[in-house]
Amino acid sequence: MDTRKPNITAESELWNRFRAGDRTAYTQITTAYINPLFNYGYRICPDRDFVKDCVQEVFIELWNRRSTINETQSVKWYLFKAVRLRIFRELPKWGRNESLNDDYQFTVEFNIESRLIADLEVQELSSKVKAVLNGLPSRQREIMYLRFYEELDFEQISEIMQISRQSVHNLLQKAYHNFRGEWNTLLLLLLMGEAKF
Amino acid sequence: MNSYEKYQVEDFIYDDFFIAWVLHKSPESETFWNQWILQHPEKRKTITDAALLLSSIKIDDPAKPLSAAEIASMLTYVQDQTSMPSRKQEASTLKLYQNTWFRIAALIVLLTGFALLFYKSPAGHSSDGYQQITVEPDVYEAVNNSTISKMVRLSDGSLALLKPGSNLRFPKTFSSTTRTVYLTGEAFFEVAHNKEKPFLVHSNGMVTRVLGTSFTVRAFKDDAFFKVIVNTGKVQVYEEKQGAAQQQSVFLLPNEELTFQPKSTSFEKKRLPKPSLLSTDLSEREFSFSDRPLSEIITKLETAYGVRIQYDKDQLGSTVLNASLSDLPLDEKVKLLCKAINANCDFSNGNIIIEKEKIQ
């Protein structure tokens, strides 16, 4: 099951069967989401064993709560939200003091796909832009990750990160304005490059 | 209805419907946007720019994704825990205990010359200054306020010999992914081999991580330093706040000692001048006994491990034995001896007691 582009009807059927207590559905869900959840959790806290523990606990809790879960919730965002909450809750018990807010690290590396671009100047520019992207504060990087890698929408992201929809928008605006100048030039050059093919 | 006519590049790139089109290209979005562009040709460039920007952002694949084995083990654990949880948990604990102990290499470094912190037994506590209390559901704390080492046995068969003035916090049953304990003071650990589950000792902001080996950790609150000495196997030491992946972690091999000064955050590694009796090279010879009296064997164990073993010396001391004990952890060594002389061993309260049944 490609969790990045879930088939909505198939998934909600799976979800409903799971909620009714179907073990096979539960197994399918856990198998499908174990990797994305681990990858996401690891970016928040790069401690392999800790994140594995959290993911396991989320799955166990998911099963235990199956009868109280809402029908309309999307599987993915429910699980992502649960993992994030659990990580931040459990961190202090593991002797770490990262708070829920801005101090945490979100590890993600952005790349600009510029391999088709032969122009050296454009290549240089894209690495500048890449640097800006990668220099974004954690919250903004996390939003970018959830949006572009996990393809969750802003509504879901605001739920997962426990911030308002408006905050998500504002943070992204800030991010965009940080590299706006660079982007415009890059786009221009990229488009010129595109025109050659 | 969104007024897309007024949108600039930065507005499009944050629009869910637009993003869905660029990333997913669903039939509905294709229809909509293609038609919209036809109706608003002046926005074609803006849209193309936005789409290009969105599609050129790439994100790396995370380092070291979960292996198939890790996934299988995690999912199995989850399955077990969500069906008849209490019974299944016990079964898996038993299994671990049976399989791992005989692979433990037992080696202890004698910390000759270290300052023993003598504690007087506080009035009102257990008579010999040692207690094991339940601090949270399923979490125990062993407190050693006596003047001798106390033996703590952990759920996977590992052992901790807790030195005086030390305490150890540990779960009743280890989790499925790690075996984590918290130490204040000093202890010698004999850790059962388990590749899937690293054994982590947290103490004073440092983490000592092992797979299966024996070593000593020393981290008293009042110490200006933190020390780990390895007897067998290999351990990794790092600052808790840095995490295991950090460059700053240090690996230790047998008969090496590591001192960490928190003030200067510097690690110092040295080889021990004399390998300990429990090191792999020596232990085979030191713990193979042929036709030796029990008293000699017990004295050897007491010296090597720095523990006291209680037994009736008059009654049992002169029993002659052949025994090969080198590959066993301390508790298994003692059990084997007991079996050989037909006696019972008692490990309650951190003590090691050998008792012969009274002949009726």
C-alpha cells in the first residue's frame, strides 16, 4: 500500500473493518505505516530504539482504542499525530529535555533536483537555495516535510503539529519570503534551461 | 471560492488544491486546472512557475530505514501485546532467560584502590542496608546502603553487582526493543547476549551501551568523573543528550578503561595495566577447578567478583570438586556449584547464599 498516495475509498474501508475489530485489517494498517511513522519519528528524535518503542506503543494503543476512534478521521494523520504526541511525551522519561515547542530538532535535508541543468550558474544558485531551505527553523522544516514528502494537507498538518491552520500558513509565508529573491532567479534560469530540451 | 485570478506564485504553492494537482495529478484537478488556464491565459506563467517550484523540492530518504528483521520483530511484539497481553509477555521473558546466559563471557575488573564509600545502615531500614523497592508499577529500584556488593538479577538473565552506596533502577520486564537501566554509583554488569536488544546503562547524563558483555560503570553523584571499565565484549559510551549516533561516542574493548570529565567534556581511554581475572584470556584458566575444595573455589569467586558468598564453611568448605565455570555469569556459577554439592542457592535481597539441605 503506497501510503503517500492512499486510495481513499480502499483505505476508509480498511479503517472501518479495523475499527470493527478485524485483525487482518489491523495488520495491514500497521505493516503499511510502520516505515513512514518510524521515518517521521526519527527525524524528530534521532534515537532508533526510542522511536521504535514509540511506534510500537502507538500501534498497541491504536488497537486498544479501536472502538472509540472516529470514522471520518484519516488513518495517516491519526497515526502521525499519535506518534508525534508520544515522542514528545516520552522524551523527558528518557532523560531528555526537549520541550514541545521550538527547541526540538527536525532532521530533514532538502534537495533541488537540478541534475538536468547543465548550466553551472544555475547549479550554484540551486545550492544556495538548498542552503536556505535547509536553514529553515525546525517547525518550518517539519511542515515542509509533512506537506511534500508525506503529502498531508495543511489541515492535517495543523492537527498533527498542534498549531493553528493560520500558523502553518504564516510559517510557510515566512519560509517563502526568506528565499524569495533566490527562487525567482532560479525559476527563470530553470525555465530557460527547460526551454532547451 | 478561491479567487485564483489574483494569486501569485506564493499563493499557489500554499494552496491545497493546487498542490494536489501538481503532486497527484488526479483527474478532477487535471480537468479543473487545464480548463482554468485556458480561461486565464495571463496566469499561465504564474502557474507554471509555481508548479515548477513545487515539483523541484526533493527530500532525502532518511538514513538507515528499518530493516526487514526489525520490522518483523516490532510487528510481532505488537501482535503479541494486543492479544492476551499478560500471558504472552511472561512466555517471551522465559524464553529469553533460557537461551542467553550460557553465552555470557564473565569478566570482572578488580577496582583495586578505589575508595569505598562506607554507609552505615540507617536505623529503621532493612537489617543489612539493602532493599529493593517498587518505585512505579513494574519499575524497581535496588538500593545498596550496606558495605558489600549486592547482586541484582534482571529480567533477561543479566546481572548487576551493585557496589555499596549505589542504586539501580530497572523495569520488571524489559521492553521489546531495549534493556534500559539507571545507575547511580557503581556496578559491575554481566549482560546476556542479545543482538536485537541493546543494553543501556544511563548514569549521570551518560549512556553506556552494550550488546552482551561484562563491564563496570562508575558514576557517583559526587564524582567529578564518570568511568567505564570493560572486561569482555565491547561497549559504546556517549553523552545522553548527544545520542548514540554522535561522533562523540567512544567504543571500549576488553581491559580498557574510559574516564569522562564532564567539566571538560573530554574522554580519556587507557589500557588497564593488569588484565582482570575475569577477562576472556584468563578466566578459562582461573575458573577451571580440578579436585579443589569448595572453600578455595568460593574464595576465588569472591575475590574475582568482589562479592561475599555466604555458606557454612565448616560443613561444606572441604568438599572437593571438579568444575569448569568460566563462561557463566556469577549466578550460574553459583548455581552450578550448588548442584554439584547438592545444595540450594538463595539470591534474595541481593545476597548470595549457599545452603545445604539438612539431612534427616
